[in-house]
Amino acid sequence: MALRRWQLPLLLLPLLVLAPAAQGQPVEGTVIRVVDGDTIYVKLADRVEKIRYIGMNTPEIHHPSKGEEPGGREAAETNRRLVGGKRVRLELDVRTRDRYGRLLAYVWVDDVMVNAELLRLGYAQVMTVPPNVRHQELFVKLQREARDAGRGLWRGV
Amino acid sequence: MDRDALKRLLSEARRATRAEAGTVYLREGDQLHFAAVQNDVLAQRVGAAEAEGRLTAGPLDLSTPSLASYVMLTRAVVNVPDVYEIRLERPYEFDRRMDATHGYRTRSMLVMPLRDGRGTTVGVVQLINARNEAGEVVAFDAGCEDRLAALLTGFAKAGGS
């Protein structure tokens, strides 16, 4: 089906609203809901975005086939403690959205990157999805330290 | 499973671990089939496509005591510094005939199970000959294991695409 001229601005809208981030300017907003250990909703100036943390994965609370995975609630609670209701800065990488349309981001509260902090505390595992690999080395290092120290989900492992 | 996605996964895995070669196998029944094969050394000698063709052998029976079969059946991670030095009591062994045929020396090897989005093990990723900064072949270290595991988790989570 041919694209109509009036449809073009609608198609470009997602690109336009992300333009500041693509130019290196931070996207900022307030966390209005913590879904689980690696997903949050953030209210930006003009809209609400569902954010998936880049580079790590936490156990699911509502897994489609497995139900609640061990440690899911702890990870979600830790995430809530770190970002709940707070002002956050979103750092984007090469790919800005996943196939579910979620915005992919490194989430900062002041000078703390939450993705890294969850790994450091042992409530997440490194999960690499190229091309978003900017902080991969740091994440692997933090995971190893958490595992060696038996922190969080690594306790007793 | 998308073969192009598996080729990309293998390239990323090799980049993340500085491995000069690698293979992705997919299980079909009681066999492992080659889904992606890469080898920089042979590719430099004869070209990437020719190298891939030469290295893609017939399917591997899971009854053979290969490292890939072992990982497929046990879901274990196997990290061997030198496959020519595998002790006899190990439940797997390395078949040197491919090396002899291609004039190649396989030394270090890291093998991990490949899972789909539901957590089912569908195949194996096998990386060969990690290189250090100086270009020497070395063993895969713990960081390589972590980086490969992270990539495979991401691959499974993305539904193998």
C-alpha cells in the first residue's frame, strides 16, 4: 500500500522524539511504575515510555510458562528501591527500541547507573544483545564480583 | 531457527572472546547439524566461503564422544585449554582428523549449550582458539565464559533472532 503524504509525519514521530538522545543530549523523566527488576515506566516531558534496561536480565515475576522465577520479587524490590518515584536520566545505545517497542536504556539516578548497580548487588545477570554493548565489559566484571562475593541471587550458589 | 541470526551470533561470540574459529550446531533428532561455521585462519588461506564449505562436514551423531555431543546431552559448559591434552578419563574427546585434513591446530575450546526462548536446549556453540592481545592462542578465561553466556542469554531472550 502506498504511503500517503499525511502519514509521513506520523511515521517520523518516534524518530523525532528520540532525536535529542541520538544527539547525545540526555532524556530525563520520572519513574512512575516499576514493573520488575529490569523494566520501568518513565514519564518524560510529553509522554510515558516503557523502559527496558540494557545489558542485563533479572528473574521474571510473571513468566509466561514458568510463573514467578526464583529471585524475581527480590530483584523487583531492589529495583523499586533504586528508582521508584525518582528522577532518572536515560542513556541510549545504538539500538533504541526492542521488538516490543520498549525504549532500551542505561538508567541513571544522579551518578549511579541502575543497570550496573543491580548487577553489582547480584540481582541481575549480564545479557548481551548486540549492537548495544557499550558497557558490556563493566557489566561482566560486576557480575563476576557479585558472584564471587555471593551477593543477591548468587547467595548460596 | 534463522541461519543468518546464528551466523551473526557466532560472529559476535567470536568477537567477544577473540576466538579465531567457531561452530554452531543445531540438534535434529539424534544428530548435531552444522548451522554456522567460521574459521579466520582457513578463511585467509582459501576464502571465507571455501573455508565454510570445507569445514561443514556431515552431521555429528550424538552417540560419538565429541565435546559438542557431551554439551548437548549434559547441558554442561566445557572449557578446555588444549584439546590435545584431554585426559583419558574425561567423558569426551577431540577427533584430530579434521585438523590433519585442513592443516589446522585446534587448541583451546569453549563449548556452551544454545537455548531458545523457552529454555529448551536446541544446539551447541563451540568456540575455538582464543587469542590474547599479542595474537597468541590461549585458553578461554572466565571473562570469555561470562561474555558468551551473556550473549546466549540475550539470543534466547530475543527469540533466536
